[in-house]
Amino acid sequence: MTTSFDPPQETGSPLDFAIDQQSRRTLETVRRAVANRDAVLAFQPVVQSDRTSRAAFYEGLIRVIDETGRFIPVRDFLPFAETTELGRQIDCLSLSLGLQTLAEEPSLRLSVNMSARSIGYPDWIRTLRDHLLEDQHIGERLILEITESSAMGMPGMVRRFMGELQDHGVSFALDDFGAGYTSFRYLRDFSFDMIKIDGQFIREISAHPDNQILTQALQSIAHHFDMFTVAESVETADDAAYLIDMGIDCMQGFYFGAPTIVPPWKSPEAAAGRH
């Protein structure tokens, strides 16, 4: 029983309070930056296993810029923003930057990230529709990446949306495959073009039998449904060699190139056929 002499109960530690305050400041900085379109894409190559010297396509990863010109780490805001209006605005900006890049570089194929929640967001749909109407071929070079957890949260909406966009040539990738709790019943009903196997199974795969078995199982599931496989977070030559021998279709990671805001296809190395 509480008496008048009992001390008040604390609702959180000073550290929790400081972290909460910092998160609020970071989100406010991100809101201002997104409103001002202060962001760029960083491009990371995805290579085919039988042709690793050239990128099959690039993933465009959004980088938000603060008032000092520094990049705000994605981990500092995306987990908080993902389910909010700000998350949808970030998706809009990322899509807009990606479509603009595709329009400027006719030979490029590019993937950009999205949340399933953006399917019902008018500004995001308008951005996509306007570019598809302006250039009827641009969809053939666009890949939309949806995380496993996002897609499985609203499978019916995602499935219908994918069917409509694939009629315009747009491809879809299921990102972070294996990281969540995929219902294979839903996966059977989807028509993803590619599956990106989560990096937790790929890192040090050449030395870890558990990762080898799990990755082989995920690859087998993907191939059964006629989906290409992409191994994320490939960081060493040994891991790349193992994945190639295993029969993975594509690879992405620091071993083949870190994300860079300088378009790699414009570099002298790219002209010579190297990263």
C-alpha cells in the first residue's frame, strides 16, 4: 500500500530520458531535411555471380543531410519514423530521387526501398504514376524493395499492388528474407522477382555450417518459386567464393563496393568495366 511517506515512482532513468530527447531532436532535424529535399542516394552495386566485374543493378540508399552538411545515420531515425507520416515522406523522397536518377541515366537499373504502408500514401503513388506516364519504359529499370516484415503485414494489398506495377515492367524484391517470420503460404501467393537473403545468414558463411544450411534452405525456397536470389552483406573473398559455388544468383556487399554518393557508372573505372 502506498502511503504519504512513499517516494514518487520514477518513470524512467536519466539515460532513458536523454535518449528520448535526442531521438526527438533527430526526428525534427530529419523532418526539416526531408521537407527541404536535403537528401541524396548512395549507390551500392549488386553483381551477378557469373559476372562479378560489373553491376547488374544498383541499390539506391537514401542519405538525409542535416544543417551542417553531415549525413544523419539511418539507424538514428528510420526505426522511429518507419510507421509514421515521416516514414512515408522519406519513401516519397527516396522514390523521387531514384526515378530522377533513372531518367538521367537510360542504361541504369536501380532498386529503391519502400514500405508497404506507402502503397496507400497519395504522394508516393502520385510520384510513381507521374514518372511512369512520362516515360513508359522507366518502369522496366525500376526495382522496388519491400522488407519481409512490411510485406507480410499487409499481404493482400501488397499482392494486388505488385500485380498492377509488374504490368508496367516494375520488378519487386523481398528484402531481408529470413529475418522475420515469413508465412510461406503468403510467399507462395506473391510474385516477387527476387529474394534478398538477410545478411545475418551471409556474413562469415564460408566458416559457419549453420549459416550454410540456412542460406541453402532460403535459396531453395526462392528458386522453387522462380525467384532470383541476392546474398546481402558479402564482405570477404571466401564468402563470395562459397556463395558462387552454392549457386547464388547475385551478391551485394562491401566486398563488391560500399555505398557511394558519387554515381559509380560515371567513374573512369566503370568505363573500363571495373568497380
